[in-house]
Amino acid sequence: MNRQVPIFAKRDNANFFRTLNKRVNEYFKENNIKKTGNWKLHLKTIVMFSLFLAPYFFLVAMDMPFWVYLLLNVVIGIGMAGVGMNVMHDGNHGSYSEKNWINKIMGGSIYILAGNVYNWQVQHNVLHHTYTNIHGHDEDLDAGKIIRFTQQAKWHRFHKFQHYYSVFLYGLLTFNWAITTDFLQMKRYLKRKLSYGEFKKPSIRWTTLIITKVIYFSVWLVIPMILGITWWKVLLGFIVMHYTAGLILSIVFQLAHVVEETHTPEPNEVGEMENTWAIHQLFTTANFAPKNWLMNWYTGGLNHQIEHHIFPNISHIHYGKIAKIVKETAAEFDLPYYEFKTTRAAIASHFKHLRELGQKPQLA
């Protein structure tokens, strides 16, 4: 993997970001609203945690038909993804509240989602948001050998079928968080001394990881068994829960960056990128279903990825309003604004792009 850190161009395209930032700030000032979450986000937090946790208490407290048991684990998975996209995401970006301690609590909800705050902030806030779609730096594009997300990744013969089998692997996302990914990432990030904010002692990071994993597996596996649920039903429910959440999260993530329209630019021979950071986000990111109420509500505004990538410290509840400003400003400066009108169109573009990336590269 190329470790030379890309350097974004300093010359803005006629001050695009300065103009856009001014207009967005004026929107909040003129409407006398804060950039953080409000009652809408607080209400959604209650709904998402209810979807996530209420079925769990039913499962451990009541005897029920097997099909109901599996269905409730699907609901838990839906709630799990919902908490991640709406609550944890805003919390770890510092946009849930003006109060830092509330952001930490909400961001810390990742611990009951099988993840780790430190790892997520490094991978997402630092690597993904800074080096979006840059091969070798944005780890969201790194699926090992099994899936080829960029032209720069090494091609293998089995990639010809990746547009068929990838969707089955997407469901393993959070399951991998729980079992292996957090340990591998922490080892890698601490070795590189990466951090989002203060770099704490590795012993603190490892201790936090181990303790939270013990608590996590105790809650979702040990306690249900102690309370009388057969071990194989507990394991099956655990897998169903994670597979549901992983499939939802993976697809939502891929529709923003791995589609036909978005670019995967590379730095030149001295490590310089062609565009400034903000303009880079426009070339590497896409929105989908911006007018779909359910998508806007459930995905935590992640269908407005352009707005999120340019303004990650603004709560997602505002993206629908500022999207018009971003779109009009991009057009004014003759810059792209990739957008799919429907989720179906974005999904079709994603898997078509996977099929194209799965073809054997032509020799230059």
C-alpha cells in the first residue's frame, strides 16, 4: 500500500469552498438555527434505540415461536444499522450536540454495535473523509483480495463474478467488526500513530477494546444463554442480527462512492492531487434518493453524502435544506454534483460498476 500522504491542491477553483461555506453559514444565521441536532434527531434517537434494544428484551424474557425469534433479530439488525447511521455517526463527527460530552456518549454507542470509537474515528473521520476514494489511503475501498473496488486494485480471475457474490459478503461487515477487524485495525493504526484528536497510550486503547468486547459478547451471547435460550438459537440470532445490519450499512456506504459516476483519482509523481479537498469530494461522492422521505430519515442523511463530506460537522438533519445551496454553487462553478434520483438507480449503477471493475484490465 502506498503510504505517501497525498497533498491536495491549494488553489481553489475561483474560491468555490469559500463561497459555498459563506452561503451555508448565512443559511444557518438567517434562519437562526444551530448546525447540530435538534428535537427531530432526539426523537429519532429514541426510535432507533427502541428498534435496536426493545426486541432484545422480548427475546430474553419471553418464549416465542422460532419464526418470531428470527424476525425480531432482523428488527434488531435494522435498529442496529439505524443507530449507527443516525446517532453514532453524528456523535463521532461532533455534530449531534453542541455539548462535547453528549457527542461522546452518542458516539460511544458504537460499542454496543460491535465497534470501537478509536478505530472508527481513524478509519472514517481521518482516512475516509480526508482521502476519499484515493486507493491505498481510503480504507473503505479496501476489501482485501475478494472484491475489487478500484481500477488501481490488483485484478484476480474471480473478480469476473464479484457483481454476483459481493452482496452476500456485504452482510458480514459488522460481524467482522465484532470478531477480527477491530483488533487488526487497532494494531495497524497504533503502529502508524494515527488518531482523531489526542493520541492516547496504546495500553489504554487495548484495554478499552478488550473490556468493551467482553461486555459486548456477554450482552448478546452469554446473558441470553444464561437466561435459558438454546445456544444454537442465540448464535443463529446473533448472525441474523449482524447480517441484516451489515447488509444495510454496506449497501448505503457503497452507493455514495463506488458507482459509475464517481472518480478514484490518484496523486501525481510527487504526491499532489489535482483538486482542493472540497472539490475532490464532489468528484468522488454521489447522492441518492434525495427526495425520498424514508431514505432521508432512516439513513441519517447518508443519501446526502455530498453535503456530509463537505460539511461533516453539520448534523445530517440539515442536509436536505443545504443541498440546494451546494448543488447551485457547484453548478455556478461548473463542478460536478452526482446524484441518483432513486435508490434503485444507485444500486444498479453500483453493481454495474462492480461488473466493469471485475473485467480483466486491458494492457496499456
